[in-house]
Amino acid sequence: MTHTLKHHWLAILAGTGLSAAALAWDALPLQVPVPADNPQTEAKIELGKQLFFDPRFSSTGTISCNTCHNLFLGGDDNRPTSMGVHGRTGPRNAPTVWNSAFHATQFWDGRAASLEEQAKGPVVASVEMGMADLDMVAKRMRAITGYQAAFARAFGGDNPVSIDNAAKAVAAFERTLITPNSPYDRWAQGDANAMLPNQVQGLLLFDQLGCTGCHQAPFFGGPNKRGGHFAVFPFHDGEYVGTYNLRADMGRHAVTGRKSDRHKYKVPTLRNVALTAPYFHNGAVPTLDQAVRVMATTQLNATLFEEEVAHISAFLNALTGEFPSIAMPRLPPTPGASIPTE
Amino acid sequence: MTHTLKHHWLAILAGTGLSAAALAWDALPLQVPVPADNPQTEAKIELGKQLFFDPRFSSTGTISCNTCHNLFLGGDDNRPTSMGVHGRTGPRNAPTVWNSAFHATQFWDGRAASLEEQAKGPVVASVEMGMADLDMVAKRMRAITGYQAAFARAFGGDNPVSIDNAAKAVAAFERTLITPNSPYDRWAQGDANAMLPNQVQGLLLFDQLGCTGCHQAPFFGGPNKRGGHFAVFPFHDGEYVGTYNLRADMGRHAVTGRKSDRHKYKVPTLRNVALTAPYFHNGAVPTLDQAVRVMATTQLNATLFEEEVAHISAFLNALTGEFPSIAMPRLPPTPGASIPTE
């Protein structure tokens, strides 16, 4: 290490000799939590993949889950806020779908308790997929005869094509979308060379500054050290609050009405965060370095040296995992006629 | 066959005993034409696949080639006309990209002579991907560092990232998008049971009515029997011309200025036509059956019995091929910052 240590934390850490084991730096589990009423099956996962990529469940026939949660990229759309039907934009940044199965609550404001519940939201949001209501979605699914067989294979029963079953299938597919074996994970499993020295330094700094108070290993999202999944953001004042308009959104308050939920958000995972610029609930911060600066000041009331920002960013880059190879789905054809579109 | 033969053609055909061999009903070739200056290579095809699925070369970061030429479906978007950036719609229906490598001319009006030339169009069309100009596209490609290595692998040289090379890569990928082994193809190769009896009857009717004057086997698109790739549509008058506003578009005339090119269009392939509703250059006709009726009256001045329509539709359904299994691309990440979007 040839750089000059400017900040007291770096000086402290240089002498700690902390090991991964001592700090319980675990690797990402390969098993995701699976609800008892929606076990994983091949047929369900395949159907969920089809639904995830199918644009015909948007009013215009142009927007699928993958439009904003792009699996070819970091599971998001790299836009400040997403663009749905008719070019409409919403108020919030699309969170990554990769590893979302590890989240105990969904959406920035935690208004869905499960992936199943989440899946029913965007399809009827006017600025996203724009369908009038879920009945219309079910009607379109039934109009595509190829889905009848796919739902029957996945769920059986007399009327397998339903919104609840569609949501279960999408959730089952999403539970396969995990990205293990990041440099961090390999380091955590004992490969001391898997992270570069500055990435290890970034990890230690990340912990000592208090980032792990909310973003704990191995998921680097909730739960925080007290078991909670939410945090007030921004917590401290400072120039960034105005620059990036960080208090315009009331966050979870809009869901619960509780005063204590003002500007409260789900703690998002930091896995693959290097791929998901721009940052925060409103996507106002364009770079990872700047996101690190904003978090340090607004959450920890700390101003970082540029070298520290660089170390932490380097560590965050070590959270980029390996993406599974997925065969493209074939979608059942639109039979006989086109689906009516706006 | 239990139905009643109402039309003279059916009566005639029932006694012909025409065999596939006698009529030169060939199966789709497995080799597509490849230009001498753009040979197929694995590196180029893989790069082309990435570019084809990458939405970052649209002004909003939301529209990729696959948005309107959806490979999960019939290679189009099942919309009357496509929806590009900001929800803008253009004047023409998206043609399928499947088997487009067999077309000798591209776009409905044949304004591109090759897939390479075609690929440069939609990216800068204001109602499609909406980029200001091709230089901006090249700038975005260069900003994604992962593409530098991919272009270098595919093309070598000092400055491999260029629009020309991107177009070559996309075209190389598109030359892999062929769908052989349709029921028709298997029938043409000697499996007499690959098509149902009414599909064979539809094929014979399709030929005897004169559809093969333009839509010849094995591609069922151009060239026609005199070697041409264009046809005036609609050719005859009739109620459908007004109903579907079929003469509002001047077709190839807008490209050449020639009076003889008024309302002239490329003869599109009919392969996978059952998957690509709605139909014609303006996407005004919602069903395949109705498209058959329209073609019979506007091009052949013939009014079909409903039974004949059903037979021809059944035959057209036999042109749905087998779609290759394709692994999803991983796109190189947006490095450090988000791509600026409108």
C-alpha cells in the first residue's frame, strides 16, 4: 500500500488484523427463503419466466417486468425513474430484481410483504404497465391459449389461470435470480486473494464507519443489527439533501400514515450495486462514488476523504456476483388475433 | 374429409393428386446468404446479440431492437404500429426479424438493401429509438467499456467500436435467427403426415389462387416468379381498401419518387405469419383469417368462401417453424455512472 492514510479510521484499521471469520462475513446463501404455500417447481419457474418477459400484460403491449428489471443488466433499467406505458415516468428508481428473494419486504416503501404480493403491483400501476385492473390482466392471460397449458402444468386444478397463480409463478422464477460467487463471497469463503487489498480496506472501512448497521453481510440489505428492514433517509441534514431533493418523497409514511415512517425506506441490498446506477429512491445520484459520499453524510454524519470513497466503492464493486446463464423463454403465441392495445 | 366443397378450385384440386415434388415445394434452407465482407463468426454473433438486446442505444434507455422485434414471440410486437421512445408510434407495422436474413431488401419500402444497412435505421428514428444521430450512438457504445473488448474480439483493429461494425454484428446475429422444421418444411421433405389434410388443401389453394405469384416457396416472400421483390398493395379496389385505409401510405414511392412505386411494398415472408398479427404495412387488420380475405380481394380480385379462408389459414399456420434455443446475453455494465437518458 503506497497511499497516504489520511483518516483516523484507516490508521486504526491498518493495525487491526481483523479476519473475515472474526467479523462473521458470510457468503451469500445459495438457498433463498421459500414460502410454504409456494414451493419451487420447474413448471412454475418456467411459467414465471415467461410471464416475467411477456409485454402483453401492459396496456400498450410494450412493457414487461424485464423492461424495468432488466436481467441482461443489473436487474434494473439504469434510469433515474422507470419509463412505463406511453412514456410515463414514476417517482421512484427501479430496484434490482437480482437477489430480491432475500428481501423480507418489497418496494422502496415496503408496501408488499412478499414477492408474490409485489408482482401484482406494477401491472396495474398507471405509470408502469398500465392495465386497468387485475381482471383485465387475467382476461389477457386466458386469451393466450398457450398459457392455459402452462398454468395447468404448474398448478393443476380446474381454473389454473389466475392472478394469484401468475404472481406465484413470477415469484418462483425470481427466487432463482441469485448471484453468488462475487469477489466478496469468494473472499468470505476463504480465498484471501479474491478481493484486492483496497477492496478489503473498503470492507473494513464500510464496517467501522457504521454502514453495516443497516447493510449487513451476507445480503448487505436488511435486516439491520436490530432486526429492522427500514431506515430513515436522509437521517442527517447537509448539502446533498437539497441538491438531490431527498426529502420530497415521504417514503413509507404514504403506506402506514405513521409519523415515524416519514422518509423511511426499505434498506436495499448492495449486491450488484455497481451495476445499478443511478442511486437512491429517486435515482437522483448518478455515480457510485457520489452515492457513497451522500450516504456517509446523510446517514452517518461523516465526511469522507476521497481515498476512503475510492476504497468503499472498490469494495462495493466486489459485491458484483456471477449471473446465471438463462435460456430465453418462448412465449405462447397470440392466437388468431392481436391482443388489443392502447 | 366431411365438409362440402363449395368453390370450383376445391373441386378441381380434390382431383389433382399434385405431389410436393411436382410443384417444387422446397423446405427452408438452413444456410442464409452471407455477404463476403461480413462473414459469420462466433464473436461477432455474440456481440450482435448483446447489441440487439441493449436498450441503452435509445434516447430514453428503454427501447432495444428486441422491443419491437421480440425474439420471445414471433419477432415482432403484435401491435398495429410499434411504440418507441416517449410512447411515440410510427406509421408502419414492425416486420418479423425471424428469417429476415432471407429477404433481399429490408423495411416495408425496401429502403435498405441489407441487414447491415437496416440496422442503422431504427436507432436514429425519432419514433423508434430516438437517438439524435449515429455519432451519439457510437459515443454511448464507447462509454460502455465492456463493449470495447467485445468489439475488439469481433473485429480487431485500432478502433473497433464503430457504427459500421455494430451494424455488421447485429446483422451477423440476425443471420442466426432462422426457423426451420415447420410442418410445411417437414411435409416438403417427404413427411406426408406433417401437415393436416386441410393444411395441404390450403397449400394447393394458395398456389392455384395465385398467392405463390409473389409468396413462393421456400421463403414465401420475395422474389416473385419474375424475380421482383415488390408488389403494389392494394392492387384492386374493394371495400377493404377504405375500411383499413390501405392507400394512405405511398409505400416505396417515398423512397424512389417513381410513380410506379406508389403503394408498392416489399413482399413479406409468410413464415411464422400466424404469430405476427396484426397484419399489413399499417397493422390495420387484426386477424389472419381477415388478412387472407383482404389479400384475396385486393391482390387477386377473388372472393373466397369461408371454407377456403379456413384452409389457407390452416396452411399458413403450418409455416410456423421451430425457434432456436438462445441463451440470454449478459450486457456489459454501465460503468461508474448511468447513461444519460432523456
